[in-house]
Amino acid sequence: MDKIFGANLEFVREDDYVEYFIFPKLDLNLSDDNSVRKQLEETRKKCLSIVDKLTKERNYIWHKDEFELRVRTCSPQELLLNDESTTSTTKEKAAAHIGPKQTDQDHLPPHLHGVTHYGDNIADEWFIVYLLSKISQVLPTVVVRVIDSDGEFLLIEAADFLPKWANPDTCEQRVYICEGFINLVQNSSTNTNIKLMPVSEAVDKIQKNPTLYKVSKEIQDCINNRIKEFNSTNNDALHHQIVRLPLGVAMLLKKNPSLISAAVRSFCDRDPIDIKACRSMRYFPPEQRVRTNVCFTKCLYAMIMHSNYVPDRNIGWNLNGNPQSEEYKEDLLGIKVACGFEILASQAKDANNEDKSPAWKAYVRSLQSKGYFRDNIEGSAEYQRLLEQAKDYFKDNQSRFRTAPLVGKEILELLRSTEINAEELRDEENNLRPSDSDDWLNISAEQLDAMLLDRYGPKKLYKSNGDINAEEFTKNISEFLEKESALEGVERDSDDYSTGEEEKHAEEERKKKDAASKAKVKKNHSMRQAMRKNPVNLNKSNNSEHEDSFTTQVKSFLDFVIPEDKWDSNSEMSDYEDEEDMERNFAAMHEVDKQIDADIKAYMDQMDRELANTTIGKSFDKTKTHNKAKLATAEEFDDIEDFEPININVNTLKNMMDSYKSQVGGSGPVSNLLNAMGAGMSAAAAEAMAGDDTDDLKESAV
């Protein structure tokens, strides 16, 4: 069990928990603790009313702990009773124990707090996100924070769409829910310091401006897709099954169907002591059994079906039919469920005896060491008042989780207070709902691969109808090639938290050069930078083994520089035959940026000479100029009616699709590049696109 350092109250027992905070907008004029508590209690009732309605509409069965809220005024006395430091979350409390002394900025504002353990069913965690989202919609003045053992798991879910500055260090205590939308409180664009923002400050910012910190549509859609299954009242996660149970178990499940989760978990986690209880069946004897409907979650049904158990016939368990029959399954499932209830009943513990437990004694010693009882003498009236207050707080905290002893106590109380009507249960046997098919338990390897590919597979750069946006395609490739790779993967530009002085200086230099230049030339500094890093050696032979890498070639092609002025051709490469025109274009480029290496000019010179007498220029797709006035004036281009610039986006896409098709499903430069980008493509899709007429590759539709 995972306990807080130096604490005896068990706020978080295991790693399978989700912790949530609801910060209402309180009346600041009321500073009295009782007034604050009253406001929080009113908000708590509204929240629990919303949760109760949504849970009952969906017949939701919690796997382990239910959704619960506790009032936290964060007063000094309450912090002592909590036996905790004043940091934000249970995860941060443990870290704070060994860290520097906390300041007042770390104190949380008054709020509602809850912790739910979801066990093996992760759906409970996302159902809580759904509930919190609905609460924030109904109560628009509240701000909600939700985390788990991994931290800000909402951003982990939307990791593919986060802004460049977002990482685990910069997003801690910055993710909230308000009015049903995810909010991400960002530092100012000029502040790149990694600083843990106090929760109180973040909540105050969101409450003052609820729309300012909303995340992008892509991030919000990612979270909405994760919780959309809960929008419908038809709960597809339930499985109805007919089982044969002892009369007492059947009556308990009819009265409280949610008890099935604790029974299944107790049976699946049984130990030798629990097996000894199953051999006696003191509370649920097997002599009288009845067929009845039991509602499982699919998670619980899978757990109990795959938990092997051989019933002891000496106790009275009789299995009808052969192991493949439906009757045999009903009997065996009923025996397993009955054993789970027997285990719980045998572990029942009276909460009134908690004050004699070692945990209570350790809790009192901890309070004494922290000065909770002040200077009051043990046995005095004030000491006893504080002790009773601490005892009530301790019992309330112990009952917040549905542990086996508490559930067992609830089962025994229901057995004593409920009259078992055997005739009524036997009459219902004639009108039972048929068992649901459990074919979903069996899944083939191909189905599993398809599910994993759909959930975690590469991004698709093309639409379902085969269309693909050429401009977006080349933009993604260019951005990917601009990034640098390290041991942890591709690094983004914003991962370096420097002061940004170098970037500002470079930007100022570029502005100066642009102002000084009178020639209209499209510049791309990334090409020049790439060429400086990969200078061309003209003395190398054409068959040199040290040619530029494939990625540099693609990058250079995407960043090709086209002069806008003094253009006297229809963009065909054959028009470069005139040496004077080539010299004139390079002179214009030289005037814009005098720092262009001589190797680049030589590179372009040699390329133009080689292409001058070819017809390769005619093979490129051109951009249709529907509105020639937008390109230039008549003074700038005399032959504007013949000007058709090359569409680099479409040509890049077309060539890469041809290259991918030629790989015939094998490994190659294009497939390796797309896989590294996390944008793989199926061979069938590539073949279909590559097989289409090239006239279909248009800028607007491709």
C-alpha cells in the first residue's frame, strides 16, 4: 500500500487511483471557516446530485471505489487532522516531504476533494472525467482538476496535439476543466522559465477569464472521443448473465447490484485464508439455490470467467451438465460469485472498533507530535473534545474507500435486515432475461492488431476517400526535417528553454537584410542552412558513395528558391539556356543575401547546365493562375499570361507516391521517412493513389 510519508491516514493506497479537485467560486466576504464549509457543502450536494443522476441513468457499476467528494476548507486545524503537508496532490505530498520547505503559495484554496481507485477497469477513470466535465457544465463557476499516478493524464491522452512548449515539467498544475472544456494555463510567450504555478493562482486566472486558456480543438476532440461512450444511456460495457446462486446472494444482488464488483474481486484475489472460509460456507450455504439474472461489467465477467476454481463437492456444490453446456457455466459462475460473498462476509469488521486498531494509535501519536492537542493535559475537557473530533475525522476517512471489511459489514447488515422470499425468487425464474453472448471474450490476432493499429497506429496523411492535401503533406515533411533527433527522439525547437536572445538577434538581422534588399526574391533560410551544413563538392564523381542524404535532397527540393522578378519565361527548364539570364538571376539573389556560399552558386550553375537541354521541366505540374492580377502587375511581368509556376507541393507528393509504389511494400527511403514521422501508409492506399490519373493531383483536392 502506498501511504503518504509521515502520515497514518491512508489517502492513496495503490497506484490505480484518480484524484480530483473541485474549486467553487466562493463568497470572499465570508472568511469564517463555518461559512466556507457551508458553501462547500452546498456545492457538494449539487455535484453528488449530478453524479447520482448520470450514474443511475447508465446503471453504472464501479469496479472498486465509487465517486465521492469530501469538503476541504484547508484550515490549519484541518491540515493537522489530514496529517499531511499543504502541497497540492497526494503525489506531490510525498515529494514535498523530502523537498524544500513549502511556502504559502502552495496552499490550496477551499475545495472538494475525492480519490477513486479503479483497479483493473480503466473505464472508471474516464467515466470520472466525464462526470467532472458534466459538473463543470452545470456549475460553470467551478474549476476542476483531475490527475492520476501518471500526473496530468489528460495531456498524455492528447500528446500528439500539444503545443510545442508543453511537456511534463511545464504543464504540471496547469491543466483544468471549466465549463466542460479543457484549459491549459500557459506562461507568457516571453517567459520560458520552468516554474511550478500554484494551483490557487491557476484557478484564479481561469475563473477571471474562462475562455482565455481553452486548449485547441484537436486536444478537446481527443478528450471528447475518449469519453463519448458515456454520452449514451445505453451502457455497452455491461454483460447480463443467468447464474445459479444461493438464496441469500440472489436477494443481496437484487437489493444492491453493485455488490457484484466487490464479490468478484474478492474471489479473484483470494488467499489460503479465504479458501478456508469458502470450505465452510457459513453465511451462504449451497443447499437452496435459484437461477437469477446478474449484471456484470465486461471487465468483471472476464475476470471471473478466467479465474480457475474446482468446487468441493463435499460442501454441496453440484455441477449440472457437461463442461461445454450452458447449465454447467451457470452453476460454476454461481459458485464463484457465492464464494466471493462468503469471503467478504468473513472479513467483515466493525468500524466502532477502529479506535483500538494500531492505525488509530499511530494516528494519535502523529497528531501529538504535530501539536494538535496544544498544551492541553490528557483527559481534560478540551483534550477530549479534540480527541473526539480527531476520532470522527479518522472514521470518516477510513470509510471513504470500499475496502473488503467495510463491504463485508454492509453485507451482514443487509442479511440481517432483509427477509429472504424464496417463492418470489423462484417465480422470477420463469421470466429471466436471456444471457448475453460472450463472443467478445475471444479475439483473433488479426483483430487485436487492427484494434492496436486503430488506437495507437500511425497518423493517416490521406482522407478516407483517398484524397490528400499536398500542401499539408509537404509542410509536415519540411517541419519534420527541420527537427533534430536526440536519444529521446526528435527534439522540438521549443524544448530548449534558453533565453531566446540568439533567436531574437537572428530575427533582427533578417529584418535588416529584408529592408536593405530591393530585389523581390522568395528566400528560404532553411535551404541555405542545410546547404552550408552539407556543402557540395563538385570534384566528386557522379558515382561517389558520399552523396547527400535522402532527407537533405527532399529538404532542398521543398525549399527551392524562385526569383519573382526579371522572370521572362513560362517556367520551363529549357528557358534557362540563356547564360545571361542565369547570371542575372543569381546576381539578384546575391544582392539579397551576400553571405550565400560560392558552393551554392556553383551547385545551381551546374544543375542548370545539365537540365538546360532536357525536357524535364515539362514533366512538372504547374499551378493554374486563375487571377493573374494577384501574382504581379503588368509592369513587373510582360508575359504574365504565359507564367505558370511549378506546383512544388503537388510534384513532391506525386514523386513520393511513385517512389513508395516502386518499393512494392518493402523498405525504402519514402517509407522510412514516413514511418519516422509517425505517418505510415498502407501499401493498398499508396497503390490506389499512385494508380490514379496524375491529373487528379490538384492543389485544392489532393
